[in-house]
Amino acid sequence: MTSSYIGKVVDNYRILSQVGIGGMGVVFKAIHIGLDKIVALKMIAPGMAMNANFIRRFQTEAKALARLADPNIVQIYDLRSADDQWFIVMEYVDGGNLGDIIRKEGALSVDRSVSVTRQMLSAIGHAHSAGIIHRDIKPNNVMLTAENIVKITDFGLAKDQGNIANTVTVAGGGTLYYMSPEHVKGFSFTDRRSDIYSIGMTFYEMISGNVPFHNVDSDFDIREMIVRKSIIPPKTFKADIPHRLEEIIMKALAKKPEDRYQTCNEMIADLDEFEGVLPATGQKTSTRTTKQIARPVAEKRLKNKYLWWAAAGLIILISAFLFFWMGSQNSGQQKEPANEFALLTIRTLPSGAIVLVDDDTVSFDDRTDYQITAGQHRLRALSDGFNAVDTLIQVRMGNHRSIALKLKQSSVSEVQSGYKKDEDKIAASVPEIKKEAEKPKETIVTKTKISSAVPEKEPDESAIIKTGLLEILTQPPEAQVTIDGEKPGNGITPVIAENIPEGAHKIVISKAGYSSVNEDIVVKAGTVNKYAYTLNAQTGKLIVNIRPWGSIYLNNELKKASTDFKYEIELPAKTHLLKVAHPTLGVWEKQIKIESESDLNITVNFNKSQPVNIVAVDTDGNPVQAEILLDNKPTGEKTPNNIKLRTGVHRISVAKEGYIALDSEKIILIDEAAANQQKFIMQRIE
């Protein structure tokens, strides 16, 4: 998709120009023929029109944007399909993206960086209040108008907190530099604090002109830095960054989500506090209450410093008054859910029981945390063959409460309330409340009758199990833990598990390269039960031979420089990253697995080469003669062709005028094994 689309009409929209190209397709500037309205059309590439994952992601973006109305989020007008072409009609932003601005200008000024960050926080905070997590915040997805107004784009990876089943997972979701540690580990761990991390990293790059991974070579190294290593402070690149601003950035980039800002409004509050002491330096960011309003690019400086400070003090007083006054009004403005909601986690014994919170059916197998309003709530648990549990709980604003409910096995003919069962069999599927029965103290749940929603006596507190807190520590940490066959939380040590029923439990601890622990423990109610274990390392031997010579790295640490001798080392029995480098012959890099009490022999011979068959075809499978690029350099050869490659890691890509390669470059390792065919699919541009 390039200039061939210019001037064409697609479903009443005349395409005027191309404004951007991305992984899923192209963004065009267009005009509605009947309304003379300028819009942006985001088109999915025709070659991907049959790809269910891409279409689902496309639809996810449209639905997410449709739920959001914020001046700092690109507005969507429609999702349409014409002539087998999917496209989103959205607001046209006359400006560039933040990534291009940073690449062109380098580090931005402090006040401009703060202004952009504040607008981003306002927009994403609004998305969070609607239950949407963006999950791909980065400079390229932040548009800036000429007036310095932020417009957040690309909600293609967005997650709906209210419907986990609708989460779209795609390979490599998000952009690595800006992904939080929990995002790197897997999508199931991400929440609003992951977006705050990404905003923090974008802020870092804006104010310093760099990301903290500038000298890191591989994705593996970047992931290791994000998950395990300390992020270097932005002052490393720009010494005049204010200390307080650096503190704000580093808090947003904390490894543990609980150590970051918990909401966007919290981070905005700290930026407000910072700006209260920021000297006037040309551009001044306005103080705000709950929503970010775009401000002029520059304001006149006050000539008299005493008058400036007096005015600043007055602004702060007025802003403080407005903040508290606006907060007390029920004006319909969006608020961060954490200010008025709480989180509830429920375990049932037996597991798999149906849980109703205030008559809403909730599956805690699929959703660990359930967001509820603060206050009193009714809980009911139902399971075929067991008496229903019916009780009340009180939850406080902002708290996370965990409850364990135990169901007792029922008699053949009765349930807890004493009502007789329906004569028909109980439906096996997950029940939903179909209707309110005529009797005021009965609710029909499929074909099982349960007791009144308003008990006349005190709730059955005996149904709540006595529990204790269980803490499991290991040395080394980050071992996997199960308690009675189930993972507590993310199941990675250190583990703090709340509301574990008192009594005996079986724990299993495992970690790659270490002997497992299987132990029976006892949990006492009302106390902290702490168990600590030192794991015994399993080891094996690695033997490396290099020809002609090279340097050996293990897990990115230099072990032996410029050697041609056999290298032996005892290693923990787990997966390691082995890299062998020669200054002119290349780099060999591979994940290796060391087995317990075994030897692994590796030979890296840079003198050898292997033929690699490289082909290119169009979307119909017809051959295409495309230029072959090896390690980002033209080879002068065209597909199909056999190219001889020396032992090591190589990057292969293809290019042809009039075509778009649907495959990105392929990274392959040439070693002793025969290399596979490398096939590229090309999309013709019409």
C-alpha cells in the first residue's frame, strides 16, 4: 500500500496521502466525500485480511477506542469493511509522533517533557477508569500536534479488565524497550501499573534523549535488564535533569508493580508538586485538577520575580481549592477506580464452585481479582451436591481482601436453607440467575433453589475458614511453588500467600538447575507461618572448542578471552546463553541446556560454512525475484538462491520494488547442523 491508493475512493472516503505505515497496515489521510471532513484511515494489509489474529487485534483497537472519550486520545468514528478491506476511520492528527521528535531533536526540555507526560497520564488514566489497559505505550504511539497537544494512538494490544477472555495476545506484543517486567514475563501479569511503567520509560527517553539499553546487543539482554537488573538513572545521559524529576521517573520504573505509582493520578500529583517549585524558564506547564488541558507552547515570563512567586502561590492555593472542591462534586468526571473500589479474591473448597457477588455470577478460575465497590456485599457459593454458602462481608476502599469459603456436602434431598431440590437433575453447566421467583425469599439459579438474599439472622460465619498467612522463601529466589497443587499468586518465590486454611498442606518447590523440595507443612490460623529453604544446585559440565579462536561468554559474562584451547566449566543444570565471538569472523550464540551430572560438548568452527536456500513468493505462492540482504548489506544476489553462510548468527531479509515483505528479517544460526530453507512472503503493492 503506497502511492497507488492516493486519489482512490474507499467507501465514501477519498484517500489524499499516506501518513504512516506499521506492522498491520498503513494509515492514510482521507476526506469524507459527502461531509468534506478530514479523517485518518487505518487499513489492514490485504495480505493479512484472512489472519484471524490480526483482524481480532484490529477489532480490539476499534472497540477500545470507541469506549474512550478524552481530548488526549485519538477519537474513533467507525470500523468498516469494503472490498475485503478492513479499516478504522479515526480522527486525523496534524502532527508527528513523539518518537520521530526525539530522534530529530534529542532530549526535550524539562517543562515540555513534563507537559507531554502529564497529558499521557491523563489520557491513560481515563482509559484505566474505563477498564482499558493500553499495553503498548511508546513514543511512536504518542502523537503531538503543533500546539503540543498529546494524542494517544494504537490500542491494538489493549486489554479489557472487565473481560479477560477478550484479551488479545500476539507474538511479541508490545515494544520491548517500554515493556514492564511483568509484561516481559507474560500478558497475564499486566495491569494499569504496567502502563505506568511504559509512561515512565517514555518520560525517561524524552528528558534524557536515550533509553537505558543503548549499549545492549540482544533482546535477551534487554529482557534480563528489564526483569532483573537495575535501570541506570536518566542523569547518566543528561546531568542537569532535576533530582526530584529523576525520582518520579525511577519510581514509575520500579521492578515491582507495588513499588510504582498505583494510579496515573498519583504520578500527576507528584508532577504537580514538582512544578510548584520549578523555576520559570520560558514554557510553563499549567496546574490542573483532574483532566489535562493542552496549554500554549510558551507563556510570557513575569518580569518581577517577587510578583512571580506571589502569583505562583496564589495559583497553588486556587488549584488546591479547586482540587478538593471538584473532588467533592458528583460531576460525572472519570475517576481512578482505586479511589472508590476494592479488590476481592475468593477461594472455594471444593474448587470450581460457582460464586455470586451481589447476585452477579463470577468465575474465579478465570479472574483472580474481582473489582467491587467499597462497602458491604453478599457472597454466595454454589456447587452441585453441596450446601450453599451465604454470608456478608465488608470491604474498605482501596483494599484487597481474600476470602476462603467452604461448602459442606448436602443430604440427598435438601440444600442449606431446607428447601427441597427440584425433582429434575441439577444442570451441570455454570448457572446464571434466570429470574426472580414469585416467593420473595427464593431465587432460582438454573434448577437449584437457594436461600433468601436478605437473611433475617446474622450471616453464617462458620462457613468462613480459619486461615493463616504463609510465607515461603528460597535461596536462590524465583523458584516455582505450588500449595496443594495450586500456584499461590504468580507462584514465584518469595511467596506471601494470604488466607491459607489452617492445617496440613503439601508444598512443592522447583527451580531449573536445583533439586526439588516436596514437604508437608502445617499452617496455624491467625499468624504468619514462615518457611525458608536453601535449594541444592544440580550441575553438569560444559566443554567448548573454538576454531580458529574466539572469546567465550556465558549469560553475557566474559569467561575466556581470545582462546583456541578447550574450555571446561561446571554449570548449574539449567538453560544458559552461550556466545562465542570472533572480531572478524562473526558471532555464534545459542541457548544451551546443561543436564545434571552430564557433559555437553560444543564445537564452534568459524572456518566452516553452510548453504542456505533463500526463496521469496507472493501471497498466491508464485515465485518472486527479490534482492537478498545479508546482515543488513546487499549481496547482489536474488531469490531463489543458495547462499553460503559462515558459522554464526546472521540476519537475512529480502526487498523488491512494488512489494512489501510481510516477514521481517530472519535471524538464523549456522552451526554443525544443516541450515533450513528461509522463505519470505511478499505482498504486491497495487
